[in-house]
Amino acid sequence: MTKSPRSKHGRLSPSDWSDRSDDELLQLRVRDLGLQISTSRLEPFIAQLYEELDAQGLTFRPPCYLADEWFCPDKVPMIAFPFCLAHARLMQLEKKIMFEVEGDSPENCMRLLRHECGHAINYAYQLYKRTRWRELFGQFSTNYTSNYSFHPYSRHYVAHLGDSYAQAHPDEDFAETFAVWLTPGRTWEQKYDDWPVIGKLRYVDKLMARIGEQPPINTERDMPYSATRMTSTLAAFYERKRKVLGEEFSGYYDDALKRIFAQSTTRADAVKASRFLRRHRRQIVDSVTAWTPQRKFDVNHLTQRLIRRCDTLGLYVKTSDATCLIDSTALISATVNRVLRKHDSKDPS
């Protein structure tokens, strides 16, 4: 195996690797990429966040660092960025391997940054210990689960990151509420005026006014999964990331879709797989929900996800409509049943 090319001190600068091929780049260790937030494309976003905090009278500035994904360490008032966002070449590689880059556009980046800032504020001032916080958002000690149940149209929660993420955990509920509150323009006062969640937003508004100039209670600065200490090569990192994501990985169902549909066609009248699924979406959803206890919302969400992948892969209907419809319905049924078994296996009762 060819050794990873490095400088004499084991570290490179982005100018050393930005023009390398994907294969060459994948052999480099994350820690050797010489990445830093200062002078990177992330610096203006952090500056904007600090300006928004200042505009709201908040003096705390959560420190930021590069790690393997977006997160705030548990009860540590810091914000971690995915290291790929520090350089356009790494974003290009992430998009090729993972099919998406979380926070690639300025709008998405700021949306995620405000959310993580909500966690940092919560931890810095230990707001989760307050009685009123627990009354509004719930117990901070509630166990996290990646398979949370939610009501997609509930007005007791704000809508910010999508997937009803505010319902995932009380900590996420607060972070999402804070993010909506912090977004410039104070549009929350009009948008949520007649929603029950307005009580949470008004609480955050009053609470931030009280703690605005106070120093943080918690000043811990532990940085887990820091990019500067990641010894994995990019190849190993992405292999592990795809395995961890499992069914959440955008390309997880690619092999199954390619068995049902054709990747190319010479027929002039060929129908795109995405168009076929859109046309039969309601029938598929009704059939699956008739034979499984899954909600229509969840089955429809999965179907829409498969439609997007068919578009990305450029797939076409290769057999009769009836065969494709049976196979597509079977795939979605098998998927939701697997999810149900996964939930049952975690049920302590």
C-alpha cells in the first residue's frame, strides 16, 4: 500500500492537496489536512452568528471548532462543524461520496449554526436545570433515540430543521425554539402567534433578556472528535460514516432500486422511474399502510426519498408497469417492516 504523502512534520496545508485526485485525497489522514476555521469559508458564518447574538443583547460567544459532524458536545458550550465545510475541495468530495453536504449553502449553514448555538447557550447557562424550562420543554435527562415518534403537523413545536426535529428530545426542542427566536427579523411573532408553541418562544425571549450580559456558568472546553486529532484516512472515515448512517444514508437503497429499474434505455417512449413512482405514489402508500401499522406520513416520506434517488440515478422503467409497481411496493413494505422490527427490538416491554 502506498504511504500517505505528508510534509516533514506530518501536516499539510490545503494548497498541498486541493488539486489532488479523489483517490489520492482519500489516502490522507484528517489530522494531516492542516484545516483551521480561521481564514476558511466558515469564518464569515461565525461572525454573522456573533452579530446576531449581539443584536439580541447576548454577550456569550460559543467557541467553534472542526470535528466529524455538526454537534455540541454533551453539556459542553461549544459548536462543532463538519471538517469538510472548511474547504470547497472537501465539500466536493463529501458530495460525491455521501450525495449531500449538510450546511453547504449559506442559508443551511446559518440554520444549523443557530440550532447548535441553542445547545451551547443551554449548556453555558445550564438552563435545562430551571423549573420553567422543564415545564415547557420536558426533562433534559430523557433518553435520546434515533427513531423518535413525532406528530408532523403539531403546533406545539417550531418548524426549523425539518423532520419535526424539535420533537426528538427536550434539548432539541429548546435548540430549535432558540434558533427560530434568534433568526433575524423576529418573524416568529407573526408566524407562531396563534400556535401553542408561542409560549415557548416568549419564554426564550424573556429568558435571553435576563441572562444576556451574565457570564456563562459552565466554561468547559473539551473538544471530542476534533479534526486535529482524527487519525483516520478520509477513505476510512467515509466507509465508517456510511455504515453508521445505515438507512439514513442517501444511497442506501441504490442497489435495490437498480434491480427494479433500468440505469439506461434506448427506448424513445421510456418512462423515468421517478415519474412512474410519482404517478403511483398514492396507490403504493395506501397499499403499504393497509398491511403495516406504519403511518401514511412515514410511508409517504420514504416513497418521496426513493423518488429523489431515482431522479439522481437516472433510472427508467424496464419491465411492465404492473411488475414495477409490485416490486416497488414490496421494497417499501419490506423497508417499513424492518424499521418496525428495529423499534420492537428496542422496546423494553
